Amino acid sequence: MPFIGNQPALSYTSFAKQDFSTSATTSYTLDNPVANANELALFINFVRQEPTTAYSASGTTLTLTSATASSDDMYCVYLGKAVQTVNPPNASVGASQLVDASITSAKLASGVLPTNTPAFHVTQSASQNFSNNTTTKITYDTELYDVGGGFNTTNNNFTVPSGEAGKYFFYMQTEGIFADSDTEICIMNLVINDTITKKTRICRGAVNTDSDFFHTSVVDLSVGDVVDARLYHSQGSTRGNNNDAKVTYFLGYKLIG
């Protein structure tokens, strides 16, 4: 049927219900006024009563033909009072009712979407010396951030927290003179559970100034795995690094998915 104006929203209907505290009486008060008994479905002890014969109703007054007992269970449903709303009832909407790609992140509660955590970013509080021809753990002992509390600045390592197994991205870097000819090398190592797992081998040629040495990788980790960064160099003697946080740092985070 045609109509003027905006099309009304779909509505969801339920009927109002009232429970009574019964006693030895024939008179009760209704929560909602009615025109007559036919607007009520009255139940006593779960048996529906016949309107106008078993009861009469007008306004908010309900009158029974026979008195109830205090042990009776009595309630009514207001047939003439339909409660309508444009909101669907709770738990009535499933995924198939939603339009694909229609929900934005603004509609989701905080913490629903996955994030790249645990995550950490650490640097050094002081320059460190590295003996030549030796693999040495880098003392990243100063946290810039540590989301999830996985990094230990005393042991200079990251431990995968409970429930956070998965793929992780790591980047480590330091600066110094660790290889200044084609015959000398610097190796940055990612170490998992005291085992070198990934590494980058770097030669610098005729370079006699501080150079950046770095390594990046993605690895699968289990809960409790311990990760640290270590450096090896073949420069002719013990060498120190530059502890400036802009050039010497270690970061990592869990990948989404």
C-alpha cells in the first residue's frame, strides 16, 4: 500500500506480561489499562481462563469470578498492548544478517582487534667492548618501551609471554669499527634459546670510521622461547660500539595473523 514520507523501519513485537502476587481475593490491579477482558489472556496455574466468564476487566481493574488462593500462580498477557521497537531482540542477529565489510573498527570494543604485541624497543646505557673472533651478547639494558613485559634488561633478552606464541619480527643494530677491510667481517646474530638461528654477515672494505651493522628477521616462536642479539667481529683487536640510541637498538614485535 502506498504511503507518504519515509518508509518506516522494521519493528519487532512482543506482548507485555504481568505476574500477580495472589491471595484469597477476586480483585487485582493491572499495570496497564484495558478496554475489556478480551484484551487480556489470563492464566491461573498455567491454565488459560475464558474472558468475560472467568474474569472481567476495565481500566486497571481485574475482577475474577472465583477468588484465588495464595498458592495459585497467576499472570496475564496484554493482547492489546504490543511492545514494539526498531531494535532487534538480544542475540537475534547472526553473521549472515550483516552486510559484508560493513562493520568499522570504531564500532568494536577496545581490545577486540589484534595488535602487534608483545613489543619492545631497547638500547644501551653505555658503550660495550667486543673481543675479536668472539660472539658476544649485546647488552641492550635500557627500555624505550616494553609492551607485555617480555624484555629482561638484566639478562638482555626477550622471553615470549604465556599465550603469545607466533611469528615475530626482530631488528637489531649497533655502530662501531668492526670490519674495515674485505678480509674482516662483522656478524649480527639472532639467538633463540642460546642457539644462533639467523645472522647477517657484513664486510666494509676500507672503512676506518664507525659503521652501522644490523640484522632483521622473522621467526616462529613458542611460549618461553628466549631471544637475544649477539655480535661477532674479526677486526684485529677488541672494539667498542657507539651506545647512542639512534644507532644502537634492538626491537621486536609479534606479527598479526
